[in-house]
Amino acid sequence: MRVLAFALLTVLLPAAASAGTDIAATCYQACADSTHSTPEYKACVARAADKADQLLNESYKKLQDAVCADAKDMGQAPDIQLGYLKDAQKQWIAYRDSACTFEDGLAFGSTSVGGNYSSCLCALSYERVNDFERIEKQVIGTP
């Protein structure tokens, strides 16, 4: 039952409240406020997306480690749960990329093409980090 709950929570539940990151400010407003041209804005949101992606990769590894530690505490092998996590993450990445392509397409060829994609990647990556933190705390019980 715990395995099923973990798999469902990993894929289906929305992000928890931002864990210290104001997503709108970080992925949209900070760049809009600090740049003076479209190319500058696009470069800024691309950097923000890269930072969010780096944090996402770190959070993914941290969650893998928490799953392994929890399995060890329970005298179990974590292989099945890690497989669920890997599959869920692959599906989430496909969703994220598709959703961000959609958002970028809403520019209808204007100069904001590309910037919308990066902003979306940034926002969804921070939301996924929040998902991983919630799973660690609420499902696994990591303090």
C-alpha cells in the first residue's frame, strides 16, 4: 500500500506551497524588473531555468537517497520504489516539456518566444522540487 501511495503522490498531486522560493518572482518578475530588452530578459530567464533545473536534479538525488534510507530502515530493497520514481520523473519531464512548449506557443511568433519556455521550465521545476520535499516530509517522514 505504501508503494502505491508513493507512486500516486509522485505523479498526481500538485505542488505544495513554495519552500522558500517565490516562483513568480524568481521565474518571471525578477528578470522583467532587472532587464531592459527582450534578449536580456530571455538570457535572464534562461539562467533562472538552469538554476531551477540544477536544484531539481539535486532534489531528485536527495529523494532517491531518502527512499534508499527508508527502505534500509524497513529491511527492504528500494529497487521497486526507485523504479517508480524514475518512471514518474520521466513522465513528468515529458509533461513539463509539452506544457512549456504550449506556453511558448502562446507567443504566436512574437519576440517572447523562448522566454516563455524558459520561464515555464523554471516555474515547473521549482514546483517539482516542492513535490519532492513534500514527499520526503509527508510520505517518507524525513524531518
